[in-house]
Amino acid sequence: MSLSVALHEVRRGRHIVLSDIAFTAQNNSFTAVIGRNGCGKSTLVSCIASLIPYTGEISLDGTSLPAMSPQKRASRIAVMLQQLRTPHITVRDLAVFGRSPYLGIGGRLTAADEQRIQNALALAELTEIADCYLDRISGGELRRAYLGMVLAQDGDILVLDEPTANMDSDHNAQFVNKLCRLRDSGKTVIAVMHDLTQAMKADRIVLLNQGKQLFSGTPGDFVSSGFSESVFHAYPVVMPDGEVFFSVK
């Protein structure tokens, strides 16, 4: 399941916030969207989520997203936004919302729905806090709770905006490894990321800068492009095993 983005322009009033964005997230791949604050990353996610208007085309396996019903889109694309709400509901209740696109008029969960919810909670390592309330857990746990909801939604494509925000370096790395495993299990993952080192675990890097796409290619090509230095003032350090770290100067 591939998602193709060809945005001509996104405006906020008279101000152009995004323009000339074109890339394809291939089936069973992990795409990391990077860029400095204010470059348009969250706006891009909002376009994919069909939350804001744009000119251009975003399509799923050749079918334009606006041509799909909201329920159909929700069953194919699961989106986790950057700003997460904390209503007084449990982690499990949040995961239940992920099954909404599949529920009938009565809104009753089937045994299959219940199993998908349990699987999602386990995969996001939420089983032990499933009965905890969202407004009483840590920021990192909240991120995982929303990942649980996205996983319960069981879309072919996962679009995540800064999923590792508020996480320390160890949990950040663990979370990104989880995204890699989701890719390996057949999901197509698109994640906005701020950690360049962790972004190198993706299959494709899309770099936005001042509302435009500056680069789209493999992590190796990004390392040799010089954009990490010119945009982030971060210098790549390639280890003997090929792993890449970035040093900020």
C-alpha cells in the first residue's frame, strides 16, 4: 500500500506554508520527514489526514484521498497528530476509538475487535497501564497510548507526527525500533522526526526547509548531501559498523 504526495500549495490566509512537495511512501517502507521547527512538517501531516485544504494530489494506490469516504480513509490510513488530548478516559478506552471505522450502527465491539485492541495494547507495551487514565500518565506513555489507538485502527499506512516527543533517548530509540518492526510486519510508516540519528533507521528521508522540499532520498544519500550540516548544523559520524550518529557544533 503506497501513498503518493504531490502538493502544489498549502496556504494559511495569504501566506504559503507549503509548496512543491512530491514523494511516494512505498508499500512496506518507513519514511522519515525531517526539518527545523516551522518548516511545514505538521502541515504536511494535516494534509494527509485531510484536515486542511491544499492544491495538488495525495493518493493511495492511485486513488485520490478526497475521492474516498472518511470511513474508508480511516480504515486505510491511521494518523497520530502532534498535539495529543488528555480526556479522562483509560488507555484501553482510547484504543477502542481506533476501531470506530469498523463498527456498525450499534457501535458494538465484536470478538475480532476486542482481539485487535488487545494485540495493539500488547504491541505498544501498554497492557500494564491499560486501565490508567490519560491525564495521569507521563508524556512518553501518552505517546504510546496514542500509538496503541493507531495500531488498533489497523490501517495499512501509519502517519505519525513527532511520535517520540517527550521521550528520553533510550525510549526514543526503542520507539523507533518499534516503528521499524511495524514496517517489517507489512505496514507503511510515515513519521515526522526530530532526532536525525534515529531518522537514519528509515528507508527514505524527506527533508523540508522553509515550506519546501529540499531533499528526498535514502539515508545514505542524505548523509552525503551536506544538508545535515547546512540545515541543522549537525555533522554525520559514520561508525565502523555503518551506523550514523550526528554531532551538533
